[in-house]
Amino acid sequence: MRIIIVGCGRQGASLAQALLLKSHTVTVIDRDPLAFERLGPSFKGSTVTGIGFDQDVLRQAGIQRADGFAAVTSSDEANVVAARIARDIFRVPRVVARLYDPGQAEIYSRLGLQTVAPVAWATHRICDLLLLHEAEPTCNIGAGNVDLVTFDAPHLLAGHPVETLSLAGEFQVVAVTRGGKTFLPTRGALLQEGDLLHMVVLASSASRLDQILKSQAGG
């Protein structure tokens, strides 16, 4: 993938290096040319000096061909503006903005903009680590060898396909309750924070499901 990162602070530099290790093509934009020193001498991507929401700067970075875009400057406002330009004007398929204000992050998420709020994310992650999710049976099916279990989706699985928690012949998600409404998930449906999952599980596979849930809670 060709990915553009706006902001070369610690987060932007770390993200750039991580994506390069996964063999993606990375271009980093920052208004301060000295910020690129954080990338280190071994950086194999490209850099562009300029303001991340300037359309000419974005074109110079190759946004017309970009597959992904991340705005991770220290300014929530700049990140939102850059992300919306990338999404609405240049039609970049995958756009993410980092927002420090959880309230603003929630508002823009409802408007369809993918956001990451570090404070809220850290809070939920700590909760996941302290309160490991365990699936408790709500009823037995058939001769008792299949259980119906209900539990909250692990926070770290938000944005992942429902099939992430399915293992052929052992357990699978059969319904999701979201916002007070229950529906049958279609293939490719994504989990959201706050989802209540209803699964069928072989009794003999219950411990394996619990292990998977605990590993997800632990990152």
C-alpha cells in the first residue's frame, strides 16, 4: 500500500517505521524539516516539507495514488481538516485522524471519519487488561454439548471482522446486539465498541474461546 502520514512527531515517526517494516510505501509530511530526523538515517520512505492540509503539498506527496492516509500531528483541528480533505477531495480509501479530545473523536466518528483518541484508547485497553473477558453460557442447546454464550466484544477488536471470533466447527458469532437492537451479522461485518456478542460454542471448546478472548484483551 502507498500510505501518507501527516505529522512526524514520535507517533508519526513510529508509524512510518512500522509500516515500512511491513513493506508498504510511506511518505511523511511535516511543516518542520528538522522533524524528519526522528525517522533515522535508515528511513527508506519519502518526506515532504509543508502543511499537511495544503492540497499542493498533498499532491506533491502523491495523494492521488495513496491507498491510506493518517493525520497524527499535535493539533486536532489540523488532523481533522487534513483527513477530511484526503477523504472527501482526493477519495483516499482509508483515512485515520488522531484526536486528543475523546468528545470530538466521537463526533467525527459518527460522521464517518475514522479516528483514534489516545486517552480513550488507553483507558479501554487498561480496562481490558484488568477485566479479562470471559464468556459465560446463557443456555445449552441440544444434548448439552453446545452452549449459547453472551459477552461484550473486547475493545481491541473494534473495527475487526466478526469472523475474527469464529473458528470453524468450534464457535461462531450468530448475532450482535448494538444500540439496543439485535441483528444477524453478514460476512465482512465489522465489530464496534460496545457490541454485545451472542455465540454458539462447543462445550469442549469453551476454554479455547476464553483463551482467545484473554489474548485479545492483552493485545
